[in-house]
Amino acid sequence: MSPDVTTSIRLPPECETALLERFLKAEAMALWTVRSAQLQDVPPNVYAFLRKHEEDEQHHLAQFETMVGRQPRERERLPSVPRQWPALAVQIYGYESLGLEFARLLLPLRLDLASILEDEIVHVGFFEQEIRRILSGESSAAEQARISALAWWRKLPPTVNRYLEAGVLDPFRPMLAGHILAAIERRFAETGLLKSTTTG
């Protein structure tokens, strides 16, 4: 994995609660997705990592529930995920990358949550390694991963906008959305999943 360096955005203190609430939502979705992924046919090393990943997400979720003072809405069923490993790997990698960007936004306001950012970097790094393994393997699996990445990427802008829906974040929404999308596009391009539309 390349050095994980990014430009930090510092939001005003009044944005803290909104970011915590959005991270609570993101961590709940991550937990449900990881549980659903464990029911699919994944490589043994991935399954072992997902078990540890689930423990991390449960710990994070408990922390955010305490901070926000409420629990996320329970789901009646786990979210559906792709059955094919290349497509599933892309989906998990994408949402882990999104969670990492929200962790980076939150850290300047809550330095005590640095360990959560470190966990997110580990999670993204693991799935980035798996993506690179897929792309360097069978051509059919690599092509499926790239097609899945393009489809996921096209759905990402409205997803990011939904996550940023909060009155206190409105003045910063265009900047934040642009920053998050650029960071994830850069990551996908560096791994070979997408052709970057940016230059420089």
C-alpha cells in the first residue's frame, strides 16, 4: 500500500456532533456488510480478517453509540452483497475507503479517536492488497473487478451527498463531497480499478 497521506480538512467544532452521527451510521453499515460478506464464498484469509474486522466495527459502534447517545436503527435483514468475490472485494474496499475519509474529517475535532483512524487504515490496506491480487490474477476476475468498480463509483456521488445531509454541514458540503470523491477516485486509480479523470 502506498503511503497514506492526505490533505486534512479542519471543520469548526459545531460540526462534531453531525460527523459523529454520520460515522455511527457508516460504522453500522460496515458491520452489517461485514457480517453479510462472511456468508459468501471468500478466500480463507479474507474470512479470518472479516471475523477480526467485525470485532473492530462492534467496538467502534459501541464507542459512537456512547458519544451520540443513541443506537443506529436495527435492520431486519443483512444487506445484500455480491456473491462473486471480485465484485464483493470492490464493494467492501469502496465502503472502507469512504469510512476512512470520514474518519479523517473527524480526527481534527476528536484527537482521542486516533485509534479508530488507525483501524480504518488497516482495513483499507488489507482490501487494497486483495484488490491488487485480483487484478494481477485471472483476466476474467480482474475484468469483473474493474466493471464492478466503475458501477460502484457511478453510484458514489449521491451516497456521499446523503451522508453529508445536515444543516451544520451545508456550507461545507460541496468542498467535503469534492474532497471525498477525489480521494477515493485517486485510490481506485492507483490500484488499477479506474482510470483517473484528474490530472496532475
